[in-house]
Amino acid sequence: MSLEPRSVLRALYDAAVARALPGRMLAGYLPAPPAQGRTLVLGAGKAGASMLEALEAAWPADAPLSGLVVTRYGHRRPGWAPQRVELVEAAHPVPDAAGARAAARMLDLAKGLSAQDLVIVLISGGGSALLGLPAPGIALADKQAVNRALLASGAAIAEMNCVRKHLSAIKGGRLAAACAPARVVTLLISDVPGDDPAVIASGPTVADPTSCADALEILRRHAIELPPAARRGLESGAFETVKPGDARLAKARAQVIATPQQSLEAAAAAARALGLDAHILSDAIEGESHGVGGVHAALARQVARRGQPFARPCAILSGGETTVTVRNRAGRGGRAGEFLLGCALGLQGEPGVWALAADTDGIDGVQDNAGAIVTPDTLARAAAQGASAARALEANSAYDFFAALGDLVVTGPTLTNVNDFRVLLVL
């Protein structure tokens, strides 16, 4: 079999991303325009612009449409601008004033809706930061500080979003409650393990089963300090979210339209088309990134050396959302890079094994790369430059390590987001 490993790795990543592009499937999930009343579009996420582009293309020209969607800076197709709904940009992963203003405007737009009106809400990963309106009494700077601490703590995404929604004026079902009595249809692209709509972007239109007490316990467990106003709001229960059974959400429904599993299946199909067996481990792997990389490496070595549990040649695929505990705040890198450092150290140059890890939104952490590639000679090439994967891991500097080797995967914003994508080729 004559396969160029780098090309194969990139083709499988591209297949995964393509499956989650809104232009391919969003139109099939749109509700019909209301017979009476108006249609308001609200939304937030890294896929916000591409979801809005697909909606505007599919919506009848004679049906009223207005609203506001917020996406990350630079996350729109070059040359495209919406015609009927306003699109604004804000910061991710740490919220900024632009995101806070957008969230406040959405709550204002929701005022005065009637039972005849329809609200379509477009939600994708990144919406938690992009809807950065703090709960009453909390300064934006304080919310930013808590968010930075969560990102550096190693907390799982469900934990982070539990805290975020309780410190928010719009998440945790509050946006849907503000839209009542209108009908609310939320379309979601999942970037979280388990695809729970209440966790995706901290569930602005979905009832929240977690509590202020849960948020406090998460903050205590990860030793994150709270500003006094935030602590008072959580301890008193004043920041409680909208709960299941709330009458204001009686006409709200949520539909996940793209998932990590679907993208993994698309990549597996692409691998089989190339003559490779393909095996999906899970779409919901969590844990410390470099440790997950080490486990994947051990599995790949078992395949390469013993043909267990899979025969070679094959592609081993996984998704989910790992975490990074930041030890060096000056380090540059993200989840995919740290996974690959752990993977390279675990493989120890195993012949015939290549790996790619990348975020499906095209951004690993806050750098300009989606991820990177590990080859059988990664450690040897690094050593020839005086570099060490172990030192890079200790310094949280995966970006610099792989950049020096020319092994970064740079795609630019993909305009979707179904979380981490990982593939190991055993040839």
C-alpha cells in the first residue's frame, strides 16, 4: 500500500471538519416561518457566522427575518456579509466588552415577543465566552479573571460551564426565559462530550439541572478565588439558573445538528475509502491532554508490535475535549499540542506510526494553528535541534516545539466546531 502519511492525516481531518459545516445540513432543521408574527434570530459561537449564512440562504425571501448573532473575531467567510440579521464579533476564550454588549442587546431584542413569534437560536462552541454578560453586580473584569483561572485549572468543560452559567445574565436558560411566550427553536453544533444542550455554550436556552452549590464546589475543588460579589450571589442562591419544568421554557426546544461522533464517522469513511481499517475509540474522551496522548501511544504501539486489538494498516480515531493544567503562563500551545507531546513521548519513535491532533475550529488554544503532526522521527529531529518534548511539555510550549519542526497544522478558522479530532495511523 502506497500512502503518504501526512496527506492521509490531513485528508481525514478535512473530512471530519466538512461533515460539520452548517451549509451542508442546517437548512434541513429549520422550522417553517410563523403564519403570524415575526422571526427573530439570535446566536453565539465560533460557527455563528457560517450558521447564519446557511440560515439566510435557506430562509424564504418574503418571510420577515431580523436579529443578532455574535461570533469570534475573524470567524466569518471572507467577502460574505449577512443581509437580514446583524453579525458582530467578540473575543474568545476570555470574554470582552463586545461580547457583553452583544448579550445585553439580545436580551433587549427578546423583550415584547408574543406567542405568535418565532425565535431561532444558533448555538455552537465558544458561545460561553462570546455571551460574556456578567450576572448583576459582577464586573466584567471579575468575570474575565474567573474565566482565565478556569481555563488554566484543568477543569472539565462541563465543570467550567456550570460556573460560567451561574455567573451569567444570559446563559443557563435565561435567554429562552427572556423570549417567552414566543416559540424558541435552538439549533446546536456540539463541541462537548455527550452532546448535552445544557452544556454546549453553557445552555442559554436550555434548563439547567446544576446549582449554585455545584458551582461553588467546582471552584473550591480547583482552588479558584471568587470576587466578593460573585461569592455572595452564589452562596445566597441569587444567581440560580432556570430549572427544568420552568413554565417560561414550555415552548422551547433544542436540536443538535452536528456532533463529534458524526465527524469521526466521516473521517472513518474517508480512511476506509483509502483502503485502511478505521476504528473509533470514543467521541467523548476527557482528561489531561498529555496523559490521553500517552494512552493513545500505548494503544498504537500494541497495534504496531502485536496486531492487537486491531490489525495494521489502520486509522485509530478519537474525539472529545481534553484539558491542560497550565504550569507556565508564558507557554504557547493548546490541547492538541499537549496531546501530541504526550503521544510522541509514549511512542518513542515507534516505526510506522504517525499522529495528528487538531481542533476542528482551526484554533488550538489561542495560537494560529489547528494542531500538529507527530512522525516516527519527531523526537530524533527535535533532539538534533537541541529540543526536548519533555521540556516542552513542562513549559506548556507545544506550539514552539512543533513550529520548529515544521509540523504545525495551520488551517485558519474552519467556521465550525465539533471539538478535538485525533487520528493515529499505524502502517
